[in-house]
Amino acid sequence: MISYLTLGTNDIEKAVAFYDALMAEMGAEKVYAVERSVGWGWGVGTPMFIVTKPFNEQPATHGGGTMIAFDAKSKNEVDRWYAKVMDLGGTDEGAPGMRGEHMYVAYCRDLDGNKFNFIHYLPPAP
């Protein structure tokens, strides 16, 4: 089980404003906030999502090949969350659509360039 996921930021105030709005849209609540990091969650027993200024005081960078995927309950949720990211100034990395036969996905980047996606798995046809 994953306890939490962390993304680095170079501007904690902008990142918190971005993720406050996005996480609210996704049904998460802010569960803690300290000077250098803020976390949101969906309840006990679910992974927490955190943005943080790097502990080593070096600039935050996004990793090549690094991506966090958020489960969506429907195609509509994928569309809504993707639209929210675009409204908040995030960037498109792949508009909502089918990827293969059973996945409806949208790819985005946050204000620091961290890549993530929203994914809804469709059941196989009977």
C-alpha cells in the first residue's frame, strides 16, 4: 500500500493554490500544512498527496518518466478534473480520450512541470 506521494515545487504558495482548487474538485481535503509542505487526503487508509519545497534547498525538478495517476470514477470525472487543471494554468500532455480498449485518460502537468494523469478503467465488453 502506498502511504503518500510527494511532488516538489519551487513556489509553495502557487502550488498550494493550484492543488487546493484541484484537490477540492477531486474530493480531497487538506490534512496538514507546514511551512514547506502541504498534504491532501481522501480519508484514513488512502494515500495522501503532498507538495513540498525540497528539503535540500535545491530547485525542485520533475523526473523524466515520473507520473502520478489518479483514479476517476467516470469519464466525466476525467473530463472535469482535466478541465480544472487547464483552468488553473496547468498544461496539456494529452487531452481526455481512450487509450487502448479499456482506459479513458487525460495527461497534464502542474505549474512546476510535474506530470500526472486522471484515469478511468472501463470494464471489458461481455
